[in-house]
Amino acid sequence: MNNPLPARETSEILTAGVLAAIVGFLAGHVATALFLTALWFLIRNLRQLNRLHQWLQDTRQDVPESEDTWDEVFRGIYQLRREEARTRANLLSIIERARTSVSALEEAITLIDGQGNLEWWNPAAQDLLGLRPGDLGQPMVNLIRAPSFIRFFNQGQYEEGLRLPSQRHPGRHLQFEITRFGDNDRLMIVYDITRLHNLEQMRKDFVANVSHELRTPLTVLSGYLETLIDQGDELGPRWQRALGQMEQQATRMNNLVNDLLLLSRLESQPDDREPQIIDVGRQLRQIRQDAEALGKPRGHVVTLEAEAGLCLLGMEADLRSAFSNLVTNAVKYTPENGLIHIRWWSDSQGAYLRVSDNGIGIDPVHIPRLTERFYRADAARSSATGGTGLGLAIVKHVLMQHKATLDVRSELGKGSRFTCVFPASLVRRED
């Protein structure tokens, strides 16, 4: 608005003051006339303030009629209130649509406040989690009492979800995903993954059963092959070569079955196993001896650098399998007279096992998929070394069980570096 209303009001006050002064001078009471004029202006503004107060208290009233500056004040506030009401209505509409959409989801959605108390949930949460109106404001860990959920909820590390059997529906399985927002508030989404769980269980059972079934005929074949090879002098060179190839493939198949059985065991093991304090340095010294024997025909040098007294809380047999796979891979994929270095150390962040070599290296494009089952960066080279394609998958599963990660760095023609990173909570010291 370009109308200079405050200036007009000032002019009106000055004009009234001048007239009051003239009348007071003629009457001989200048001060009284000025006081009465000021009092009149004050009373008029107080009346307008009272009308404004009453209007603000009752939003149903129409805009009060007024003049000059007060009229603009009333109309300006009226416009602001209309805009506020329109904005509030839009926000309420958006919230209602979002609430309706969330209520229609099959996944359970819950809002949890900064103190960990249940604040809101959708209808699906009533079915999947058994939440009821009386649960409002209750701690979430009191409503879902599974020890693994309580640990997951309290630790605050939600990068990976949590899978649990349903407490309300036997035979169903749920996945819990939590995201932080606001002032430590949390959004928890719970999925029904029963079908996916059953499919994975069928796959695991199939692999385990097939592996067990293959073991017996392989043992029989290997036994007969050994017998025939021992009598190789009675057979011609042609048969000796064929029997040698058959034995090599039987050994490869046996290694594959053993790795499949190991993976199956790792996947089916319960999470509540009791960990042990492991002298990793002693374990690595044994693995180094095996690696030296494996690499001796090709002139490999295997070195070990282990921090004294540094132990790890975990599953000894599983960690031995993982560490052995990393070292064995380094030996297999390093050319003659190569160097393999094993290092075990710690810092304030945790403990680290690194296996590095100056071997053939890996193209960076393959690194993200190295831990997949049967994935081979170079299928021809893997077959030549007798690899099963399951070694790094075993490493991945073992590290996941220990809340650890695998970091892979490699460059073609210069070698590779595999580093296992263990959290500080698993580190132990030997006195």
C-alpha cells in the first residue's frame, strides 16, 4: 500500500494540537486544552485496541468497521488470518492423505519419539505386531521383547535390518527397518518376509541335501580311482592320463561339496552361540605354515606380522575358515616367486586382518561382486587353480556373523589387498 497513513495520522494530531492550543490560548487554558485533546486521541485508540482484542478472541466476527490506520490494521490482520487458515487447511489435507496412504500399506509403520516410546502406528502394525490403543506412549522395547530386537533397537546402528520370527503369528517372519529423523525420533517399518524366508530356506535345504547326497558317491569314486591309480603300472599310459584327470576332477568336486556344506552350516547356525576368546596370532601362524607348504613349489614367500596379545571374541572354526580362504586365494593367484604378507593389528577403532600380495590383481569392475557365490573374475584362471568360487562367499558370511566388513583393494598386474575390519567391541587383550 502506497498511501502514507502514518503521516496522515501525524498531520491530524498536529492539526488538532494547534487548534487546541489556539482555543486554549483564547480561553486562557492552553495546557488544559492540549491535555483534553491528547486524552481524546488516547481514548479513541484504546477503543480501537479493545475492538481488536475482542475480534481476535472471536474469529467468527466480521472485520470491525474503522477508519484511517486502524481500518488498514484490521484488514491486514484479516488477510493474514485467511492465508493462515488456507495454509493450515492445505497442511491438514496433506497430512490426512499421507495418513490414509500409510494406513493402506501392508507394511507395519510406527513412529517412535526421542525417548523410544510408541507415538503412532498404522492398522497393519496392529496385525503384524499386535499393537493396541493402550500401547500409546509405551517403550517400544516393552512391546517387542525379543532380546535380539532390544539389542538392535538400543544400539542405534540401523544400516542393516533385523529379521525375526513373528511373536504373534507362528510360522511368519518379519524384517525390521529403522530410520532416524527429527530430534532422535525414529520411523520403524516392519515387512512380512515369510515367503522370502521360506524360499531362502528351501534353497538352503536343497543345497545342503544335494551336497550330502553327493558326498557318498564321490567318496566311492575317489576310493576306486585311488585303487586304480595305485595299480597304474599294469595300465597303459593312456589310462594313467585318464585316471589322473578323473582324480583331479573328483578332488575338485569334493572341494566344492565341502564348501557348499560349510556355507550351509554358516547360514543355518543360530545367532546365540557362545563366542570364545581367540588367539588370532597363533591361528595365523598355523595358516602361514599351510600357505608356505602350498606355495613352496612355486617359490612363494609368505610373511606374517601379528600384534602380540591381540585376541578376538568370536567363533574360532569359522574365523579359521575365513582367514585360510583369504591366504589360500593369495597363494593361488600370485605368480611364481611372489610375496604374500599377512598383517594383524589394532587401533582405537577395532582390529584388522590384512592379506596382501603382488599377484595378478583384479579388475575394479569385478570387486563389488567378488563375494557372490560362484562369481569368478576370470573363470578360466579359477578353473586352472581348482577354485570353487565359494571362498569369498564363506569369508563374507563369517564376517557378517562377527559384525565385521571386508575391504578389497586391487590393481591389475600389481596385486590385491583384502582387509577384514572387526569392531572394537570384539577386541580382547591377553595379559
